Amino acid sequence: MKVRYSNNINAFGGVNFVLQEFDKLKIGNILYDNLPSLSPKSSYSWRDIFYSFSSIYFCGGNCMEDAKTILANQFGSNPIFNLCSPDTLLRRMGDLCTDQLLCNTKRGNVEHQYNINQTMTDMNIKLLKKLGEFNKDEVVLDYDNTIIFTEKEGCKMTYKRDYGYQPGVGILNEQNVLYIENRNGNSDAKAFQLDTLERMFQHLKDNNISRIDKFRADAASYQYDVVKLVEKNVTSFYIGARNSYVEKYFALIEDWIKTKDQTGEDVYIGEIEYRPFAQQGNRDNKYRLLVKKN
């Protein structure tokens, strides 16, 4: 970008350098190819909408209205994109919404609410491919359910005894969101996790991504069907386990290696091979159980 002298001071002029990097990556083309077609008479493209939305947060805003309160005076005549109004942003974001799904587990009478957006997921994966995230020396995928506390109408009580949502989230290389399925707050992390992970891995296959070097998840993923699914789709995996599931093996470990944790405290690491999920039908596969004790 050529920097020009001007008597007018733009408090957020530096964001233009970020947006030009977006242009170099041809982000606008990915948006055009993957999002619903806009009317030829539309004043704004998906590129304008995305750049407007991103600029809100790049410039210290935290809601759509900040497109007017913060950006309007600075970006009203920006040469890179057409700044959208808050109403336009909200309307176009609404066009991307999908209906929620309702389902129940085989046991219990809790109604689970899910939201799955395949269009946005596929576009997000294409953006990550464009950024080269799948070409790293080691591709690591983490899965977890996280709680988003909120007072929005319709959200339900979480296990933290407060209202919110509990989406299932896949994180790529520890810093990029790969996959999201929103869930209401009353849905526990184990419920329908197999279905969620199947959809996530299928999206990767549909985008010609077959290499996941490591998969990591907490004890909510310690399920027979989940382990079988993960084993088919990744090179190696780490899944946590509650002590009550595996504590009978602790006494069988003979060798403990002394080391230090991230805080510098002494810890001991031991390991043993074991065969979990025998009651569910696992007769052959053995896994490595790692145990840490203070």
C-alpha cells in the first residue's frame, strides 16, 4: 500500500493494511463462491459485508451498531470497501442463519437444541486452507465443548448453574476455529458427540483434507463409538478419561518417571497398555494409558 500524506487524520488507517492482506489472499472470491448470491442491484458485496464486520472488531468495537458509532466518520469514503450500515450487516447475517434442530437421547426426557451451518463451515475450512493451516509440519485438532454465558431469551441452564450456550468446537493448530455446532446450555458434552464429530470429519473429507496428525479431547469423548471414529480419521489421538473408569489399572503400573509440570512442580508419569470398552464389544484393540500423579 502506498502511504499518502493528508491533513485529515484517520484514527484507524492501519486497518487498511490488514484489509489489503485479505485482498492478496483473495478472501472476497472465497466469499463470493461459497455464500448465497446477492441481488445484482445490491449496493454491497459479501466482501464489503465481511470487511465492515471485521473492521468493527479491528477498531475496538463490540457490536454491529459500532459500524456507525465508531467507523462511519473514518471509513465513510474508504477506497478499499464500502462500509455497510448496522442494519445491512444484521440483515445479511440473518440470511446466513439456519434453523435449529431438536432431538432427544434414548434415555431421559431432556430436549436438546442444536444449530448446524454447513455453508459457513465449508467456507471456514476453505479460508483455513487458503491460510495454509493444513500444510503445517504437524496438524493438530482439538475438540471441546465450551460455555458461552448469556442472558438471551431461549438459552438454558448450564451445569455451571448459569444460563448460556454450550457449543461443540473444533480448534485447528491451537489457534484457529475449524468447526462449531451450537448447543443450548442444557446439552451435556457427551450427548450426540459422535454425530457432531462425524459431521466435522465429513466436512474435512469433502474439502479433500485427509491429514490430521493429532486429535485431542477431554473425558467427554471417552466413548467407545467416538474412539472408533477418531481412530479411523487421525494418525494419533489423546482422549482424557475419568479416574473412575481407569483407576483399577493404576496399581499395575510399575515404572514411574519423575518430571516437572508447566509450573515447575514435580510430577510422576506412568503408562500401561489396557483394553477398554470390553462390555461395548472391544475384544482386540489395546490402548496406551498415561497416568500423571503428584
